[in-house]
Amino acid sequence: MANNEELKLYNSMTQQKEVFKSHIPGKVSMYVCGVTSYDFSHLGHARAAAEESVLVKDLSPRAMFVYLAAIRQTPDSLSFSFLTPSFPSLALRYLQHLGYEVTYVRNFTDIDDKIICRANELGEDPLSLSSRFCEEYLVDMNDLQCLLPTHQPRVSDHMDQIKDMITQIIEKDCAYSVEGDVFFAVEKSPNYGQLSGQRLENNRAGERVAVDSRKRNPADFALWKAAKPGEPSWESPWGPGRPGWHIECSAMSAQYLTFKFDIHGGGIDLIFPHHENEIAQSCAACEESSVSYWLHNGHVTNNNEKMSKSLGNFFTIRQITERYHPLALRHFLISAHYRSPLNYSVSQLESSSDAIFYIYQTLQDCEDALLPFLEVSVKEGTGQNGNLVAITADAQKCISRLHEDFENKMSDDLNTSPLLTGVFQEALKFINGSLVMLKKKQQKKQQLSLIRSVTEVKKEVTEVLRILGLLPPCTCAEVLQQLKGKALKRAGLAEDDVMRLIEDRAVARKSQDFKKSDQIRTDLSARGIALMDVGKETVWRPCVPVEKEEKAKTAVEEATPPPQTASS
């Protein structure tokens, strides 16, 4: 797959799409803010809804938009954005597909107030607790087919770099030490607010910033925190303590990517204050510091309601993948554009699971159908002049359309939302239609052309799946079996139960008790198990539970006004 389209990315700094050009031709440097590792990975990001009324009060129009977009879609007291691992992984895969050599850095915040609090609750060492959840996070990311970053630095391993950067900032007269704490002097940053639109005069003590009479300006933020009893600490020129939150990303991005790099990503809620403060302190340490493209992803709502810990409507990745295949979850994640809010609902996960099953059933059917022809196609698949038998015009059109549609949409700010519908579905339909044709008698040349046509279309389909992270390192048959296993768990059934019901239905049909046979089928459909009669055999496959389909249909019908008559 080659791409003739220019990649355009939405830059939060300029608030517009821009043609992507890396600092070094052929190479991309990317930093993404990672997780604060004190619990299993959740579906949302931390933000207390109670703060909204006082925090929004004096925001500039642009900052208000940024803040409302974040607070409306994010929960309180969770650890990180669930979408964050999805969109950098997608960007990484596509950049690699375009031929770039990507250096991708994603950090772990392994020392933080939340970590210390949770460790105290559990009676565990904070660094031990955070290390444990770092490893659990990597398990979740592997399940979701997220490629590993080039570097995964942890704050606790980079204290020297952090202290060196703080020293540089102090030497530039942009920070000051007070009783073992070090604060960044925001007034020394002339462009403060350039990313978020936040005006410096709006940062009044007690509204969005902590009250601390030792600060020269209420908006000044901590670079180094003096040690407190019972907390981990490190020696420094200002006394024992630990880093503030913002400085860690500036120090680690500079360590692995230098002060100039291409892409910085994170959740929309990080625009202010985290990324705004990153810019200020990085530019203070090095005037030439710059990030070319700031990318921010939207967050997840639950049934169109803000996720929150207090409402109890949030989920961990582990909870979801207990019941749904990780591929179904990844399909769900890329079903919306990365900058858009994504509404989590069981019905959408069911639909994604059904879509993945259809994709892999098509690929498996293709493999099974082509297997008997494999030896023949290898021996006889070339003409007298040694050239391969040409694929059909319909196959060529299908491949071209799929290729063009994929590249156009991915080049347009990684627009994945329509990718697995429309043209992609047409390609699957082409494969299934061609498999029916293969069963019919036809001339050898036509047969070979059809075999090669199906093979080439399948190759293009799997390439799309690979780039989207929907092609795991196992066979189609294994994926289908795993999907069926998850469906049985959701239905509360064992496969033996389903086979017994299939047998009961066959007996009922044989005795012409169609009411009972129909009821068995209906009951299973309501639990997400579809029965299909194939010749004299009955097989089953997962499906979207019929009751959920009907509820969704009813909701749409109720929301649709009746057509007006001529008399009205």
C-alpha cells in the first residue's frame, strides 16, 4: 500500500489541520503523556464535576471551550484517558505504513499524590504499587494490539534529568525556591496561554490554583515539592523532595527526543494546565524548545452520561475484555474520530463484536474455499508467457476503491470512523460473492482469475486490518473461537448447553412442534446466540441480542415524528 495523499493532522496549537512535515525527513519523534499508575486501566480521565461552576468562571472564550469539552466528557477520580493508548498506537502504525522511522515515547508517572494515597490505603510501598500497575497496563495494551513505544521512561528513573532541568530554569530566573519547594514563575513566560487560550490574569487564588502565600503569583506551579513525612523523596539542591507533575514530561521528552520534536499527544483535558505548563517550563529551560504538532483526543461517555466514579458508571479495560474480545473493543475505539467524544454502550460493543465476527468469518471462509485450489493455482496460475492470470475488472475496481478510500480518510487527520463501513464492507461482500462463484463450474482460466482476484482483495482487506491494529498474531479460526467463547460467557451458557438446545429444536421440528422450535431459537437470539440452518445441519454464531436490537429500533422510532398527511 502506497500513499499519494499528504497526511494532515489537526494541530491544537493553531486549531486547524496542517500538512504533516517532520523535522528530519523520513523520521518522526512523538511523545505521549502516559498513565499515573495506581490502579487498573479505566475508561476515562480524572476531573471533579463539582469544580465546574468555580473553574469556568473567568476563562477566556477559547479556554472555556477547551475546558467545557474536557469536563463534559471526563469522570472524576480516575487515572487516565482510555482513548490515549488507542490514538497514538494508530498514529504510530500509520506513520510506519507511510515509511517513517518513528521514535515513540510514552511515560509512566510512578510517583504522585494519588499513588501515595492508594499505597497508604493498601499498606504498600508507593513505588512497588506503581510498578505493579505499570505492568498491568502493558498487559491491557498488548491485548488491545497497541504497539510498544520505543521508550517507556518512568519518573523515578529520571530524577537527575528532572533536577537538571529545574536548575536550568532557576538559572534563567524563571523559577524560585521557597522552603524546599520550587515554583515556576509564570509571569516570566511571555507566551503563557498560547495553547489553551488561558489568560494569566484569570488565575486567581482559590479558583483554579491552590492558595499558597509563598507564591509570587497565584498561577505559579510546583516544579519540586519538599518532602513530607512518610512519602518517598530524593535529595536535591533545594532539599529532599519529589518532582511536580508537569516537569516530568518536559524532562523526559527532552531526554529522549531533544527540545525539538514533531508530535506531542494526550487527552483534551491535558491542554490546560499540564501541556500549557510543559510549554512554559520547556521554553524557559531552552529558548529553542518547540513541538510542531499538538494532538489531543476526546474522551468516553457512558450511555451519553458523563462517566464518574461517584456514579459508578466507569469500567476498567479488564472488566470489558472479560466479556468482549479485545478486537471488538479496539473496533469500538476506532469507530469514532479520535478527537470526538465516544459514547460507551453495551449495544455498541455488541455491534463491534458482531462486525469483527463477520470480518473473520469472511476471512476464514475465504481460506477454507481457496485451500483446495491452492496447489492448482500455484501450478497453473500463469499463462504461457509466464505472466500471472489477470484479476477480474470487478476485483481491480474493488481493490482500487478500498485503497483510495483508506488512504484518503487516514490522511485526513486519521479519520477512522467511516473506514470499516462502506467500501470496506463492499470488499467483504465481493469476497463472499466470489466464494459462491468458485463453487460453480467454469473454464480453468476463469477459475484461476477468480482465485487470484479473491486472493488479492483479501490481501488488501488484511492490510487495512493490520494498519488499524485489528490483525492479531493468531489464526482466523482462533479469533472466531475466542469470539464464540466471549458470546457464551455473556449468554451465561456453555457450548454443551447450546448443542443440547440445537438438538431439542431438531426434535421439535421433526415432530412439527414449530412453536417450541421457534421459541428455542428466539430465546437464544435474545441471549446473543444465532442459530443457522445450513443444509441438514444447524450451526450457531454470536449475534447482537435481538432484544437490544429491538430496543434500539424502538428508541429511534419514538424519536422520529410521524409523517404529515395532506390534511395536516
